[in-house]
Amino acid sequence: MPLSLDHIVIAVADLDAAIRDYEALGFTVIPGGEHAGGVTHNALVVFADGTYLELIAFRRPDPDSRWWRLLDRAGEGFVDYALRPDDVGAAIARANARGLDFEGPFDGGRARPDGAVLRWQTARSPRSDVPFLCGDLTPRALRVPEGAARHHANEVSGIAEVAVAVRDPAVSARRYQALLATDHGQTAFTLGGSVLRLAARESGIEVARALDARDEGPYAVRFRSPGPAAELDLARTHGARLHLGAA
């Protein structure tokens, strides 16, 4: 199975406040639970296309975590995003055979509020321009709820585009081409119903600000939804640039 977009990670200072704000924006928010070790807990905004937003908060400082360091230095907002492989170990082998530098697999998991325990594996590159990989060891429906959880009052049905800030677009494009096994020359990549689009500093002030404040990685997300295009209130999204209006 080819890689697909899995989720976007947004670090927040106060998870309960973030849940209230995202609900006020018309999203259905599902408490996720506590991660193994108890350092973080999360909530999910899951869409009909199977992608989701992860709102994650730290219960205590974690200097070894890049996500915590970004939150501590730059404040709330995007810290990462993930692609889903059929098998994490096999995906690492394929990617690194094409010249990449993924490390892992690393075991992870969390306990849901209802007591269900789920497990997954991840893999990461030391560089932040490419996403991490996240694959389930327990049924994906335990991690990514189905049914009513995927319906939202604002009618968002999925993630149409993830815009990724990169420092050297030529180098990052080659890394994405290797990761996704695509032809050379691309800076935009289609994964199912979602597009990953690379943007350099010269692309505009938003990209430059993102690179200066948060380093490489996602800087904007465009949803698939009816109605006019609009950017959601940054105070309500806790620093994440989220756009409606991409039906």
C-alpha cells in the first residue's frame, strides 16, 4: 500500500482550552487519552477521509522532545505531521534504500479514556522537512475513531492540502521524491485526496515566518469543505493556520 496522509500534530498549552476552542469552530473533538509514560495527552479531530488533527499537550516539560522544544520556544501551533505506511519496518527499508535516513521503528501507544489500549510504531528522519511515519499495531479504528466522530458542524470532510515550509526546496523535493517513490522534478505530491506542497522562504511572508519561528515542517492546512474560502481564527486554532473552503 502506498503512503497516505495520516495526521497533523498541533501542540497546545492547555488541552481542555483547545478542545473548547475547536468545538466553538464547529469541529467534533474526541478525547484521545494519555500517551505511554504520561508526559502528554491528546484529543483528535477526525475527518471523513480518515485523516485527523491531533491536539497534544504536555503534562510536564520534556526537553528531549522536539515537539516540546518547539512549543516552549515558539508557542502553540504545528509541530509535525505523519504519513501512514502499510508496515513501518518495510517502509523504513524502502525509504533508506532510496537514500533517506529514517530511524526506527519505535514503539508507541496510549490508553483511551474508555480504557482501551492502542499501540503503534513510528519512524523518523533527523531532519524535520519530511514527515514521520506512523503505523498501527492494533486496529486503526482504536486510534482513529469512526462514525459520528467524523462529522462536523462546519462540514469539513477532510484535508485537501498540507503546505510544508522547507529551507532548500531542491534538496527537500528530492527527499520527498525518494520517500514517495515519485518522479523527479516535483514539489507537490498527491496522496489519495490530499496534496503535500513544498514552499521555500521566497514563496511569501508566511513561509519565512514559519521557518524563522518553527523551523521546517507544516505551516498551513487547507480543508475540504463547502462554502467560501476563509482562514480560521488563529486564537481559536491555537496558532495553527487552518483554511476552510476547498470542497
